Amino acid sequence: MTSHNGTAPRAAPYPATTRAKGWRFELDYEQIEQSTTWDLAAETPMAQHCLLMMWLVAWRQVPCGSFPDNEDEIRAKCRIPREMWTAARDVFMRGWWLADDGRLYHHTIAGRVVEMLGRRRGDADRQAARRSRKAAEAAAVGTGHSEVTRDTGVTHHDVTPGTMRTHAEVRRESSTDHRPPSTGTRTESGDGGVGDVGEGVARERNVTRDAGVTHAKSGVTTLGEGPTSPAARKPARKRAAPTALPKPEDVTTEAWDGWVELREQKRAPVTALVLEGARKEAALAKLTLDEFLRVWVYRGSQGLHADWLTPKDRAVVGGAHVHRGPAGQPRMSKEERDAEAMRLLGIDPALHVQGEAVVVDGVEVLDAK
């Protein structure tokens, strides 16, 4: 068996059972643009498209990135017309070489396959190392001779009541403070005092359950504030309580309490700035502040503007209070208010029959009295 150029077949670059197994085929467009084969294919119409199809089909073969040593089979697998293959055959087969397994390989595609196999091998090695580490940790915990504390990254060997020390002592001995290390069998108890190890083991176990550091199978615990303890975590930021705003004198207690409750439900502040805005909008709507807040509560919205009010909204306070006129003018009478309402509704007051009710959206906005 000889290759296309008459030389002896080379060794296959990887095992014959190599498959892509869903691994995507990525194109290096910079390498493609610098390729001489790509430039030669540009001279024949649609030849570059056929090259891309050949690379994709080769990636899906077994072994991955190869072709059978039969040009008719290659042409059929890649759906290349016979006339196109005849015209650009030398360009299509440029760079393919025969291996000792009887398959054709291309150095560019074979390089992609080798890279894929390397990544797979690295992933497999990392998973095997992780499984081995977990098995070693489980065995160490089962025998009680060694344990790796995940929170601190410190390995504890043969923990006994006589050798147990607190985290504070360990930190002091490992710091630049060269004071004599503490020794003995006394340790901090659960209530913050000092007690004997033999008598305080049960209380220490309760404390360390909260501190987040526990030594299994040792019968004792190391006290301290682990990274997962409540003391080590930042306290939740609390929203500052809003300053109580006094009720304005021109607003009834009923309207004020209802409006404040609505703002609390909407988690909206009750500030002097919001109240001043409500007073301005009430003046634009030709309502008192008390009436405007009542309409606000009726609508149940977080905000309210004067131009949002509908005749139905105004009907809530239409017969309960006398409306104020524009700034600097006397208050409007009921007749003037009814005429203004009809004007807003597009009704000619001159044609309105006295005593006839005006109903909008099922709501009587002008009564018959």
C-alpha cells in the first residue's frame, strides 16, 4: 500500500475508534484565509463551499477527521457533483495523506482531533483526581485520624481532648506575637466562661454547631468563628425607618390614615416632598388636599396626577365637599361645579334638563337633586 504521492503510509495520528461524540468542529478563519488551498479553490466557482463540506463530513467519520481511501466514496459522502470533482479534484485532495490504517488524513483536521482528545483527557484526569480526593476524605473521617476542614483548609490529625486548642490560640501562635503558646486541657465553654474539657464537651458541641466547625469522630470541637458562621457573615442591611410626618390640618384623620396605609402597602415613603407634590396636584385638579387623598386611596395607585382623574374618580368626593376655585378666586358653588363637570364631559349645560341625573360608566357623576 502506497500513498497518493508514492511514499509509504504514515502512522495513524490517533486510534481508529476515535469519535467526535458531539464535540463541535470549530473553524479557524484566520488559518483558512492564509491557506493556499483556500486561495486555489477560489478560482473555481463553489469549490470553497465543497471544501467546507468535506471538512465537516470528515469530522463525523470514524475515526474522526478521516476519509476512506476511495475518491468516489469521498465525493458521494460530500454530495459533490461529478463535474465539480473532475474540475477541482487536485484542490479537494490537496493535503490529504494515507495512513497505515488505510484511511486518509489531513494535518489541519487531525490537529483539531488531537486537541479535542487532549481536552477530554484533561477533563477525565480532573474528575479522577476529584473522586480520589473525596474518597480519601471519606476514609479519613471514617477512621478518625485525619480530617480536612473545608472552611479553613487546615488538616487536623488525631484530635484528642488533651491537645485541643481554640482558634484564637492557634492564630496567636501563628502570628508575629511571640508570646508563649497556651497549653493545658481547659477551653472555652458554651456560655462564654472557662470550663474543663471533660465536663464541657456537650456544651462545646452545641456551640460549634452554630460556629460551623465540627470534627467528626473526635468527640471534641474547635471553637471559633468559621467563614460560614453567623458572626462572620455581614449583617443584612436594614432600611432606615421613615420619619413620621404629622397630619396636615386641612386633612381629616380618615383620609390621612387611609393614604398613609396605602403608601406603606406600596412600600413608598411618606415625606414632606411627596405631600407637597400631592398638594400641587390637588390644586391643579381643583380639589382640596383631603379630597385628593381620598381619590388617591380610592384608586389604590402608588402615584397620582391631576390629569389622571376621571369623572368616576371625581364622583368619589363629588357630593361630599365643596370644591375650591382657582388660586385667588372664591370657592365654586355646587351649580358651578356641576357645570364644570358637564363641560369636561362634553355636555352643554344649556341643554341639560334640571333634575336629570348624568351617568358615566354606570356611575352617577351629577345627582338629580
